[in-house]
Amino acid sequence: MITRLHVNGRDTALQADGERLLLSVLRDDLALTGCKPGCGEGQCGACTVLIDGKAVRSCMIPAAAVGEAKIRTAEGLEKDGKLHPVQQAFLDADALQCGYCTCGMVMSAVALLEAHPEPNDEQFLAAMDGNICRCGVYNRIRDAVRIASETLAENDR
Ligand code: FES
């Protein structure tokens, strides 16, 4: 049984069987439905969240395994009512079609840009390769990550 998870900057109380998958606990117990169930095998990336800044497939990890680590989900990205620059860039670049993969894509992109603010192609592919978009808007996703990288650099000036 787990009684607490640190999610989106807050210690959150809950009562959940720690053997349950993190994806299920986030969605069903905490109503954080940005992370989506897809393949259930760690292959599609729809369920991606960040744990201590690393992109993790929440369909592959029991909730109890997270321990005290800090979980971030798409719901925790906006600040003061403003979308995170990566979220805004996905909108600006029209980098979604059905939207099912988008939160997972965004979380992988956030992890990428936090580790590599100006990612080269190799770094981009290494970070985003495991996120599948069935609508195939990969070029626009690449554009969105570039736009977000530029925006974050401007914000840092
Ligand atoms: Fe987790 Fe596909 S549902 S990677």
C-alpha cells in the first residue's frame, strides 16, 4: 500500500496498492489523465511522465517503485495560468492531430530540453524515438521542439 506520492510539486495523499502501475494510479486515483494508456508495453510513449526529470513510461513501473521521487505530469507544466513553452510550441506548430500521444510527446520534449537546451538531431531522436504518433505529424513535432528551444533560450536572457 502506498499513501503518498510527490506529484507536480506537492505531496499528495492517497491509498493505493503499490503494485499497481503508476499510470493507473495517476489516472484513476489522482485524475491526472494527461498520461494515456497505449500499448501497455513501454513501446509507444503515450503514458510518459517525468520522474526526477527523466522521461519514464508509467505503464511499466509499479507506483511503489517511485518512492519519494518527484513525478511531473502534463498537468503540472503550466505556470500562473500560462502554458509551458513546450505546450505552447506544440500548439503553435500544430504538432498534433488526434492528440492522443501529445502529452507523452510533450513530457519527453520537456525532459529533452531540460537536459539539452539546444538539442542536435541525435539528441532529439534519442529522446523522442520512443514516442509514437499514429497520425504521423513528426515533422511538426520536430518544429515544435525547435520553437520551444528558442523560446526557452529567449526566456533565459
Ligand atoms: Fe506506456 Fe505505451 S502505454 S509506452
